[in-house]
Amino acid sequence: MNANPQWDISRTLGVARLFQLVCGVRDACVTPFLTLYLRQLGLAAPWVGILMGTKHLIAAFWAPFCAFLAKSYQKRRMLLIGSLLGSVGASLLMALVPPLDKDLGYRSCNGSHSVTTTVLPPGVALTLNFTSAQELALNHPAEAPSVPDKRSTGIRDASGFRKGSGRSIKEPFSHLPSYFVGSIEGAGTASGVLLHPVTSGIKDNPWEGAFKVVSTALPLLAGDSALGSPANLSVTKGNIGALDLSWEGLQWTFILSLGSMVFWELLTAPLEQVADDSLYEYLDFVDATDRYKNLWIWRLLGMSAGVCGIAALEGQLDCFLVTSGPRGVIHFYGYSLVSTLALLVSIAFPVPVYRRREPSYKPVKVLSLVGGDPRLILLAFTVFLIGAATSTVQNFLFWHMKDHGSSELVMGFSVALSLLGEILLHPFKTRLLRKLSRVGSVGLGLGCLSGQLLYYSFLWSWWSVLPAQIMSAISNGALWWAVEASIEDLATPRTERPLSTMFRSHFYGGGASLGSFVGGFVVMHFSLAVLYQASCVVLLLWLALFLSIQPKLPQERKINYSKLLAVEASDTSDSEQGTERDWLVKAMREEHSDWKG
């Protein structure tokens, strides 16, 4: 088959590498830090879980559908350009969502550490200013808070807060509302307020009840490790944002965030799959699909550089750009800027002309293939659980690190460390799969992922997350290599890529969506540590079930005719000696002898 005269392979691969690199930088600008930004807007863990679950759900089903339509109507290049162009404006919509606390960015940029927490249960408003948790414990060691006879009154300011009487923390507990317990971030500095709302006051609005904090005793002395420990500050701070601000402001912030994220994801989700399908079909047309397999490395390199670069820029420039609202808008500005660069590269991206043949992606056919093979069913459940467990790390690990005093630069470095580890492990991919087999590699990956989750639940400082990130080379890289190799072995001819697409989009994306929905409510009612420990237990139970069921399944393998022909050709060439092994030379000799005769 001759090469497409409009393109040469080396130029096409150069454009593809550059496109993957730029798209990696683009995604790294926002995706790892998105949940951290949502937290800064004032949204609690359940709201963040709903937003991220919706995002994963759209990506799981919308992207394959758009890729199929773009291929059928030959609109791939239009979709690529439209997706990149639309994402420039759609990402900026998130930066325009008003936060619940208007002065949050101003206080963080000015380095103000004084805490003023305004509590607004139905009909109650009180501002608490306090400086030392130890002083509170010494002055009132054993008194229990009681509900005041009269509710404090206050005036709502322009930002939506109520200004109370500004009573000192040294007042007796009998004058404080029953929603109050302090939370300790350092040895002697109080940084937040944990609220215990009266349930009777929330029954009128069931959605507000979703943000109540579970009543828990809080030791006030420094050194205690219950709710005041950094491991539990996420649930504390997340629920503060849900209770100390007006319900109307929370509704608008969530609705605007949801609308912006849905619109943004509808535009950006199809980009990666359409680009991959276009490049693969072009390389398949010129018989160069072997060069397609290593292009993902450039995307990981771009993400590694982007996640560290944008975190460094955020620390230097964000306070110059933030006038009001949360820090983090630099992520969206950087995303828009790199999207513009990717738009220029997409003009030269190879998009082959689709010649209508037998459809290459048949969801019904692929689903029937999965349903008829118990090994694929077992693998599908495994990928689903991997998506659910991984979503908890993607959504809330940065919350955990932030509670331990980590900066965004350290967060970005931790992500880059896991990506670079995956790249460095790649040369050993073939040897690893040969030594451990597909099943053994899947088991090793699940074990490493469960070990990471358990480790995350016991973080003790901002740097302690870094050693665990090295394990991502196995828990993400080697695990997916084994899954892809199993899919290739179990797929029938011409279903390898559709089956791989279904596993990565539908099963993994569906698991990530469910994990996000459930994870947010687990964080609210318990803590991040409990979420990670529960995910670890679920993965270990599934690993034991997977290893016990796998040997009992039928081990018949589909015949790969291309490999069979290659083996037969090599056997024939090895058995013959000299020029007799070449059938063409043989035929020419016979023809020459006939001509002489």
C-alpha cells in the first residue's frame, strides 16, 4: 500500500508528538487542581463529588458518541478546531463563578491568618474571633455548650455575611451557640470552626442537612489527634463552607459551577479520542501503526512539565491577578493560553479522509463480546473498581495535602513524579508482562493501588506523599499495560480498539463517576482517611476474589492470524537452506530450465 501523498510519516509523527505534548501541558494546567479550586469556592465535599462525578459521566459516554458522529460525517477536523476554540472560552467561565467568601483571595494574598467564622443556621448569626485553642481549653476545661435563650442578631453586609456582636472567645460557653467546636491546625493556633447544627433547625431544608457535621467530641489540647488533627481538617473545613454562608449563595455557586463544568466538558471530552482515532487510521493507512504505540509518552512529558510550571506560576502571579475570590484563576488563564497554541498545531494534525467501509465501532457488538466471555466480564469489573478508587485520589488527595501545609508546587511535583515513574518503567514493560503474566500484573497493580490508598490515609506531613507517588508507575502504568494486553488477547479481529475504548471510557469512566458521587458523602460523614481505608479494603477483597476466580475460568485464546502467519513464515525460512528458501528464486530457476529445454 502506498503512502498518502499529502503526508510523509516523519512529518506526521512530528506534528502528532507536538500535539500530544501541548495537550498534556493544557490538561495539566487545570485537571489536577480543579477540586482544590472548587474547595476554595466554598463548596463542601458532597458538592465537589457531584460535580466531578458529572464530569466523568459526560466524558464516559459523550466522547465516544461524538467520535463516531465525527467519523461518519467526516467532520473530524472541524470537531478538533471547535473543541479547542470552545474550550478557550468555556474554561474562563469557571473563573467567573462567584465564591461564597468574597474576601478569601484578599486574605490569602495578604497573608492574614486571623480567622473570622460566621455561622448562619436558620435564624442564628454569630461571629467568632479566637486565637488559641489551648487558652480555650484552660479557661473552660469541662463545660458543655448549651443553646442560648436568645438568638444573637446581626446585620448582613454586602458580601452576604452576617456581622454579629464580635464576642471574644473568652466568654463563657453558656453564651455560645451549640454549633461550636474548635478545630486545631497547629500547636496553639486555631484555624477553623467545626459546627454541630441542631437537626431540628435543618429539617425545613433537606439539602442543607446534607452539610451538617457529624457530632464528634473534639479534644482541645495540643497533641490530641482526633477531629482536630490535619487528617480530619478536610471534613471540618468542607462543612464549614457549607454552613457558615447563606443557602442562596451556596445554591448559586453550585449551579453556576455545574453549568460551567457541563458546558466545558461537552466541548473538551471528544478531543482526545477524535485525535487518537484520526492518527491511528492515518498510520494504519500507511502501514506504520507500530509507531503509534509510543506517542503517549509525549503526553505524559507534557503533563509533567505543565503541572509543575503552572504551580510555580500560580505562586508568583496569582496575587497580582486576584482582586476578589479564591486563588487559582491562573490555572484557567494558562489553560486558555495553551489551548490557543494547541489550536494552531491542530491545523496541521493528520486527519485522513474516511472511506465508508464496515463500521469499525459497534457498541452492541462489543458489549455482546464482553457479555459472552467471563474473563472480559471479570476484567470489566476490575476496571470499574480501578476507576472508582482512582477518582478518590484525583478528587481529594490535594485536599489532604493542603491540610498538612503543602503548597501547590509540591502537589504538582508529586503528580510529575508519578508520571515520570511510569515513563521510566516503560522499557521493562515486555519483561514485566512475560515474567508475571497478564493476571499477575493485574494483581500486582491492584495490590500497589490498595497500598497507596492505605498510605494516603496515614499522611503525617506535606512531604510524606512523595514516596507513595513512585508506586504509581505500577498501580497505574503496569496495571493498564496488563489490562490492554489482556484485551488484545481476548478480542476478536477488528474489535481490539473498540473494546479498549469501551474499557477506558465506559467502564473506567463509569467507575470514576460512581466513586466521585459516593466519595464526597463519605468525606462529609466520616473523613478522608476513612474514605481511603475503605477503598483499600474494597480493592483487597476484589483482588482476592479476582485471583481465586481467574484460574477457574476457561483459558482458551483467540487465534491471532497475523501472528500465526508470521510464525509460519519464520519457520519456513529457518528450515530451508541457501537460496532454496526463496520461492521466487526457485520459480525463476524452473522457468530458466524450461526456456533452455
